Amino acid sequence: MSFTFLHPEGWKPAKGYANGILAEGRMVFTGGQIGWNKDQVFETDDFAGQAAQTLQNIVDILAEAGAGPEHLVRLTWYVTDKQEYLACQRELGEAYKRIIGRHFPAMALVQVVALVEDRAKVEIEATAVLP
């Protein structure tokens, strides 16, 4: 693996994300992905369900570059309702582990007023680095 997780000495452990990652290799950037399927159809209005589909969309795009979830170095989440995100942490964690595994890149989460697609509750941009 061509990553070094950056965790300053004395800091409390990051839970579910990395504070930073040093990576070397070819980079893959995804556009903002939302919780619709390959036909651009939302199958659910459930936050965790849309997040799971969004993560799967990212994994599918990474596969086109010969990459997998283990190559992710950054995820930026945009959510329309922080409270809805916080209320489904268990379901989100289960979906994340099922789709991404136990790989936790650097992450940020931002609450936004709206996303371009009205039914979208979450949008995620991803960056991956292949060795």
C-alpha cells in the first residue's frame, strides 16, 4: 500500500476517518455522486439507503480505473440534514463496512441547503490513489 496514515502524537484516535493520509501514485477523482442507481433513479428516500447507493456508485467508478475502496484517500460528504445523518449512524456504519470495508480515509461532512437533485439527501466526492 502506498499510504501513510497521519495521526499526530498525543491526539485522540480518529473514529471512522483519518486525520490525514500521505499517498503516492496515480490519482482518481470522482464527481459528486448521489444516491440514485445506474439509471439515475432513486430507489429510496431513506438517508442511509441513499448513502449506501452513493458509496456503491463511488466503488463502481473506482473499478473503472482498476481501483477499489482500499485506494480511497478522501471523501467529502454533503448532506441536506445533519440531524438525519446523525440519527442513522448505525445503519450508515453497517452500509459503509459492507461497501467500503474497514478502510477509513480522510473525511469531511458539510451540511448544505440543497443539492441539485431535489430527492438527493447526500452527495459524496471521492479521491483515490493507486500505487
